[in-house]
Amino acid sequence: MPFHTVMYPRIVFFLLMIGLSPLTAPADEQVQPRVFPHPDRIRYDSQCLIIDGKDTMIFSGAFHYFRCPKELWPERFQKIKDAGLNCVETVVPWNWHEQERPSGLTDFSKINLQDLDDWLTMAEHYGLYVIIRPGPYTCAEWSFGGFPLWLKTEKPATPLRDKIWLRTDDPVFIAWSKHWMDAVCPLIAKHQITHKAPGQPGVILFQIENEYDLWRSNTPEVRVNYLTELAKQATANGIDVPLITCVTKEARNVPSGPMRSVFDCVNLYPLWDVKRQVDRNVDDLRKTQTDAPLATTEMQGGWFAHVGDKLSDQQDGLSAAEIQNLTLYCWQKGETLTNYYMMFGGTSFDDWAARGLISSYDYDAPIREDGGVGERYQRVWALGHMFQEHASRLVRSKLDDIEATASDNDVQIGERRAQDGSRYIFVRTDNHTDARSGHVQVKEKDGSAPDLDFDYQLEPFGSTVLYLPPGATTVAQGSWLPKPGPAIARPAVLPSAVTIAKGKTMPDPVPQTWRPITLGEPFGALGNMGSHFVYYHVPVQPGTTLNFKLQSGDHIVASANGTLVPVLTDEKKNITVTVPDKTQELVVLLENQGYFNFKERIERQVDGIHAIAGISGPIEFSMGELDGSELGRGVAFSNSDSNVDESKWQPVEFSATAAPTSNALLTWYRTKFELPTPNSDAWVPWHLHLEANGDGFIYLNGQGLGRYWQVGPQHDFFLPACWLNFGPGKTNGLAISLCPQDKGVSINALNIAPDSDTAEKR
């Protein structure tokens, strides 16, 4: 084994211990040149990607195929294409594609990659390059960070690395990562541009891991070992386009070995703090990685929403001006690969949202959850058309050394000059409360171009570019960029909302079949691969007090002899239930609030109830309500209601004064509605508005829309048109399950309405 292979990880660890950067090669180690399997097809230098011999700037946007019904993909792709982007990006969640536990490392029968294959094919059809990020850890505010739940059951009793197993060089985890890479890489490989004719679109970059700097438990040696294994697994499975990472400093300026073929990228979520964060991250990337392009894999396209907090479009710092300001400043710094996260947000349907996050992944992205667009899309459209016209010049442009003065102290000026002499003068402000107007004087320090004097007008947090073509000597010969995009035409008249005032209700039956379990046993080992409600059957002695321990944030409801009993939680999160006299059985419903997606919490999370003090026998378990298309476990629900036992359902009214139901652990509601035939003159997305007491799940015609939280903030749920029935006599069925919190359960308002903010005139 070469000396550097043994010593480099140890040197990295030593440098970190004394506070120095490990990102440059040791003095006695020669840095090897980058190796490109197909340099004629794709390679890179310090400035940009070079694709089919052409310097190429990348303007990309994230589009998660698993957050959008396949029938709607063409609409999303078309809007991305129309905005002027030349690339799309997606993560690939392992748990979406291998939901069932395989029999072993070589069993690939449970993996279904058809969605990914179809999405990649469609991206190519729309003429878009693809950046792909298959993990195995992907984050993405997705349940368990993209890892399958069954993977928890494969963790050794004594892992190699101090109880942390995931994302390490533990040989068992490495073997399972290889299982995933062996499955997903060959499919991706056939979509690489290197497997297509020159000039054809396809996959151009492949990311291993994700934001590994934020996983702080591992030593540098472990981190390098793990990343090296992933790089080897990817290349062994046919990946021959460049490998990337993001927020992973171990990938920067690696002198040799498999990681020499990887370059790192930054992620930027600055809100109003654009200049400071871009300067810090992009400048550090250039300093610590000198022979690869400046690239942002996640440029803030919006932000997600937490349970009980604000929706994405209600959060501060996500204005249309901000997305333009951030993009132009990165281009001013010399970035040649920009990917918005997200360009289209979508929905974490059913229970796929990570713990603590709502189902809507609208993200306030340029393309909204329902496919509609607004001012943020218009800004990206304008930037995209500037990109299409000027990327070939900007891609090899250099930052000029200038002296510039502006009337306002908070207005900053920068200039890039293209190889053909074109000048791009960037004018921006960090003031996000007030507009700015005034005068600028620009002087080239080397005297290579005429001095310039011009006036500027900036909106709050404004940014713009003065473009001067080759040979231009006056401002009058130039133009201001980006040019505004076209207005979005909204229909003058929309269909009427449908208010639903009545439905039917029934309590979810207590399970009749139970199985013994060990408390805290991973749900994956019990066959439960989701995070819906689950039931426990607890042996008790009347009059005793039980003390429950569960994952912080989870919620339980208890029933003795069919009647709810108080569940008390003190300020220290201790949960107690006092068993009533004459109790014959205690049934507990657990509201599993989902799986973490971020940091070491994803591994440290304990499934379900992990201890009960005061019990007198073996605990039993039932998976309970797992699929909303089967109300009461086996009572199929459909539009026709042909399989529903009506004797179990009672009429109920939905109103602000509806009396709450307080006796059931879990209560079901169902109702129907009709929608008018769509008007050919308008594109109209529909949303369900729900106000209710209790937490639960919503299903439309058997499809899981997402999770409802009593504390909000989400009360509106996107209804994909491909899941709806339109026209007279064509009904749609809604099913809603609710578990009581502090007010019983009730539906206080329910309506189906068109979205006037995103509807478009055709």
C-alpha cells in the first residue's frame, strides 16, 4: 500500500486537531492530474465544465420526481425549459425505490427503479442535462434521509465506530451502500452523456453522499475511508462522468487516489445575508479547491416549512429580488454551475415528509407545489434568458480590478470581462428595506477600458448588470440585464369553490390480531416501513400508573375498555397513564411523527414506545392504520363505496360549531365531491382546505395526500389533477383519519377551491 494511502488520513486528523486545514496536499506528496475517462466528452478545469469540447456554463434546478405524480412531469419539465435552464437535478432516495427488506446483499428483487428511468428519459426528451445525487444519504427533508427503514435492522450489535453506524466505514454499512450503488449506478450509467452521441443531453455529474461536513461524529480517517469507498463503488458500476460532493471538505484538493476524481460544491441558503455568506463559502471553495469550477449544488430557491411554524411563502427573505440578487452575485464571483434547490418543490405525499416537517414541499420555489408560477419564476425566467444569450461569454470571463464609487454606500459594483472584450458591470445592494438610485463612476485600474459614468435604479435588495458589447465606449451602447420576463396572464373568472358540509364517520376498530414485541424494536423488523399510526396492547393492573418513554415529540392516546383515559405529560416530557379500576385491557395508539432526515438524529431515533415502567406482562403490537385506501383495515374505500359496510358509519356535519368526538383512539371521516369540467381557456389547480381538531392523514381517491397537523401551519393541500375526476356525475372520494390531541377530533371546515394565485390563462 502506498505511503500516502496510509498516512494521509492521519495527517488530516492531526491538522484538524491543531486547527489547520487538511485540504491541501502534504508538502512531500505530488498532486496527480485529474483523470477523466472520456475527456473528449466531458472534463473540467478551474473555470468550467467542458462538454463535447465546448466550455459550458450550467444553469440548473432541482425537480424531485418522487414528489410529483408522473402524469404531471411534462408540465414541470416544460416550465423549467421555458425558463431558460439547461439542466435539472434530483436526489434519488433509496427508501423510495427499495421499500421492502431484501433477503440479503445480493437480493435486488425488491428494488424498482422505473420512476427514475422514466424521469431521466423525459429530462433527455426536453433537452436537459442532469445532475444526479443518489446518496446513499440524500437528506432532502425526506423520511430517514433517504435510507430505508429496514436498514436499521442490519446494524451490528457492536458497530465498528463507537455506536455510530450510518455514513461510516463500518464494513456492514459499506456492504449495504454497495448493495444500493450496485443497483442504481448501472441504470444511471446508461443515461450518461458519455453513453450517447455527442451533443445529446443526459447525466453530466454524479454526487456521492451529501453535506458530509454536517455529520460531525466521524473522525477524518473514517470520513475519507467512507467517501473513498463510495467513489470506488460508483466508478466500478460504470459511472464515468465527473463525481461531485457538496459541503464535503475531504473532497477538496485530494492529491491522488479515487477521491482525486471528485470535486466539491457549496450550498447557499443566505436569505438576506447574501454577500457575507457567498463571500465566505465561495471564496473558501476557490482557496481550497483550485482546479475545479466554482459550483453551487443548492442555491436557495426557497425554504421548507416546519410543523407549527410558517409556510414557505410566509417566511422572510425569500423575495423575488433575493433570488435574483443571490444568482447574480454568484455569477459575479465567477460561478459557472448554479443549481436552484428547489426549482420545483412538490409534495411529500402520505407520510414521506421528514420528522417535524409538513407534507407540502412548496418551498416557495419558482415553480410552486401545484405547478403554478409567480414573480420568483419570472425572475428566474429573466435570468435564464440572460444566461442563454450571455453564458458563452461569461463562462471564461475574468473579474476586473476596478475602482468604483456609488452615490449610496451600500451599493456595490463589480465587473467581469469576457474574452471577446464584453464587459459585465454588476450593481447590487444588500439593503432589503429601501430602494436605491444614484450615480456610479467606474475606472479600470489598468486603463484597459474607458472610464464609465452611469445612473442606477435598484429596488430593495436589487441587483442588475450593465452589459457593454465588445468595443463599446459609452453606456448608451450597452443594455441592462436581465430583461424582465413576460407578464403572467391570470383568468378573470375561476370555477366556484365546493364547500363540503356533510360526510360520514366511524371509529377505527381496535385490532383483533396482535404480536409480541420487544419495546424499542425497530419497526422495520416488524414489517412496518412507514410512519403512520400503530397500536400497542399493554398488560396492566387496575389502579397502577404507567410511565411511558418514547421518541420526543411522538404522541400517544390510551383507551381502557373502549374509553379514552387521560395521558399526562409534565414539563420534563414524562408521560404517565393511570389505569382505571376494573380495566380489562389497555390499548395505546402511537402517533409516530416521522423519521429524522438530518444529522446523527437519524440513527439515534428510537422507534415507537421504547420503555413502559409499571407493566406486568409482554407487550403486544399491531401495525394498525397503514393505508388510507383501507378504512378500518380491510374495509376498502372507493368512489362507489361498493365495499363499505354502511352500518358502521354515521352521518356527521362539518362546521365551526361541530361537536368534537372524544371517545375513539382514531376516527375516520369520509365524503364525496364533484368538480366541473375544466375550461380549455384556463389552467386551474385545485386545493383542499381543511380545518380540524386532531392529527391524521388525508386520502384522495385512495391516494395519500399527506399528514394533517392540528397546530398547522398547513391547512391547504394540493390535489393533483391526475388524481381527480372532473365533470357531472363523476365523484371524488375523500378519507381523513384523525387522532385526538387536546380538543378531541372534529372537522370544522372542508372545501375544495381553485387557486387564484397560480391559475393561468391559456
